[in-house]
Amino acid sequence: MIELSDEQRRQLQSGKAVEIADHPTAEVYVILRKDIYEKDRSLLGCEAEWTEEDLRSLLARSAKDNGWNGASMDAYDCYDEACFPHAGQTKVKSPASG
């Protein structure tokens, strides 16, 4: 059983993580309060298996919620064509064909 120092206890009580080192293996572990661990887990989606469809749906919702579907963003749809009008059409001459 690990015993916490007073400083580590204060860190955990204030919601901060505490790093614990396992000197024989040089591994470092993080200790969190259980409520913070559960919240972080749910935010990261660690409790569910995400399908490609789920991820695409979340990405689309995030883009919409952050204004990426707005009219002012239409310029980005043709960014490559506007900035690089000859992209994909340029033929590179080899030095030998000079």
C-alpha cells in the first residue's frame, strides 16, 4: 500500500494529479481522485467502442458547432485552386530533356 505525503494529499484534494515513481523499473505512474479519473475517462470516450460512423458524426457536429459550415468558410473549399491554379497540371522537365 502506498502512503501519501501531506503535500501529495493536498494536491489530490485540490484536483491535481500526483506522480509516483517506481524506482526499480523507472516507471512513472499518475494518481488521481476517482471522480476526476471517471470524468476524464468519459470525456476521452474510453468507456465505449467508437465506430468510424460515430467518429465522423462527432467530427461533423464539432465542425458545425464551431462555425466551419458558415458562409465565410466557403473560401477554404477552393483554397488550393485559388492559391495554386496550376496545381496538378505542371509538368516537370528533366534536365536531360532540356
